[in-house]
Amino acid sequence: MDKPTVQDIFLRFYPRYLDTYHPSPQQSQVAHCIINCKTGAYGANVSICEDCGHPQVHYNSCRNRCCPMCQALPKELWMDKRREDVLDAPYFHVVFTVPQELNPIIYSNQQLLYDALYHSVSATINELTEDAKHLGAKVGYICILHTWGSEMNYHPHIHVILLGGGLTAKNQWRDKGEEFFLPVKVLSKLFRGKYLHELKTLWKDNKLQFFGSSEKYRNHYTFKELLNICYTKNWIPHCKKTFNGAQSVIKYLGKYTHRIAISNHRIIRMDDNTVTYHVKDYRKAGTWKELTISGVEFIRRFLMHVPPKRFVRIRHYGLLCTRSKTKHLTLCRNLLGCKQYLSRLKDMETPQILETLYGIKISVCKCCGGHLGKPQQKIPLRI
């Protein structure tokens, strides 16, 4: 038997999940998309071989950003566009995490408190990098929100891909070489202060909602106790090894940008009641081990990580901000003397892209090797 997929798990266990849980509209939509992806429910494109007349049917995908079958091509296209944005300069990977005590209140207020994470991270980085003691320059960086740990537990955190240099007020390039230029303790305290300040402001303005285990934080004293606990903790950002060069940056970005809670290749087996999948054991240096949970619990964990409607997970700041990116990056290249990397896939049509990336020739008949004509009809099926 083939290894099960996320779609197989939803097909088997989602009805049982609904017996116990009440998903949000966004969660229901994701489940619906995963169950029906590439089944014909979203229609199909039919191509006829011009030589032997054999019809080839291609079932449409759901294109949902939480579907594990729909991430490969969007990731490659996004990475290809980013080729034009990277510089031959040092980059750093910094991970900002909040204490687990905040998880219930964050989960109950995802839009507000995810946005607050981005605000706090960007304000922290901007304040420190523009300080002459640390760099004294405007840098560029990308922030990406992940909400899961290896076991699909709830673990909101921000990945930052940070350019290791920037432009001074006099439009000169400044960097600190391969050395990470921000003091981690200062980074930690500043981020903690900014995030908790925004959280307090939202609470005082009655903008927060409280459900389930976060209900107790309606009470002023309980909320204040939560803040006191969080202020005593060290919010240590995790700074990963530097990497250099455009190709390395692009490849590294791809590991984080379009990732979802779990991919199909991590799933090992499924039976009538349980699902087994690979997880990292961080107590043993990140080695892989097997974890078995009920199928219903698997779906509950998976759907916890469905983002709010229209939520932007990948955000660009500083030199990479859209409105001024072209001007800033052109100046940086001139100062560094490095070339601009161009998109490989720009202006290509889908058949060319698939052949370039995966060696798939969708215009070739699988029966006789003849030429397939353009799709002659679409078959939308109502669901």
C-alpha cells in the first residue's frame, strides 16, 4: 500500500472530527479543498493527442495555500521572483518566539496578535540596525510567520531572513562582515517590551476576544499576572549561521516561505484510528522519531494552523519594501559591485515552466509520444 497523504487522512477522519469539533469557516474551506483537490471536483482540462486521438485528462487542483499538494509550483515561482532581490552579501536567519503562556490568548486573537508579532519584530530590528552603535544603516529583511512545531503543536514564531548590511543616511553601504551585528540580549529585551506593550494596549482598548483556556484573561488581575510571568522570561531569539551568495539565499528561503504544518513525505502510515508521522526530537539534537496520534487529533492539530482570511504571511521590510525596493537595491548593487540575478521563468508559459523545473512535458502524449493539442474543454463538476 502506498504511503498515506494528508488528503487520505482527511477523507477517512474528517467526518469523525466534525462529531466533536466545530471548525471555523476558514478551517472548513481548507478541509473541503484538501478533500477535493485533484479529484475532478474543481473541473478538469482535457487535451487530445493530434496523432493518435487519445484524450489526456488533468484534474484541477484546489490552489489552497494550506494544501500540501499545491505548494511546489507557487514556491518555485516565488523563489524565482526573489532572484532579482538578493545581493551577494551576508544574510542571517533569526527566529523570534514568544513564551508558551501567551499561546491561548494569541490563538483567540490570531489576526491582531499575529500582526502584533510582525510589528514588534520589525520595530525591534529597525531600531537596533539604525542605531550607530550596532550598524547605523537601513537593512532589508523578510518576515515569515509559522505557527507550528514539529509535532504540529501550536507554536507561533517569526522567521526573519535579514540582510547583513544596509544603506546609511548618506547612501553608503555598511556591514559588519560575517559577524552578526545585533546583541542578542538587547534584541530579546526590546522585542519582549514591544510585544507586551502592544498586547497591553489591545487589552486596555477592549479589542481582544477570549475563548476556551484564554477566557480567564478577561480578568484584570489574571491578565496582569500573565504579563508579569512573561516579563520575567528571557525571550531569546535564535540566530542561525550566516549564509552568503544569491543562490544560497534563494535555496534557503524556499525552506520556509511556502511551508505548511506538515508535508505528505513525513506521514508514515495510517490505520482505522491512528496516524503515524515523523517528528523531530529536539532533546536528542533534532533526530527524527515516530509519533502516533488519533486521526481526529491529527486533523485538529492540522487545522489549528489555518491562517485568518486574506492574512499575509510573507512580509518585506526596509530595503525590500515594495514601494522603494528597485531604487534601493540598484544603489546597493552599484556600491557592492555585484550583478543582478534575473528571473529564469519570467515570461514563460506554464508548459515551459513545468519542463524547466521538473522535466515534465505536458504537451507530449503518454500513449504514442505525439503532440497534445491545447485543452479543448473544461469539465466543471459541482460539489
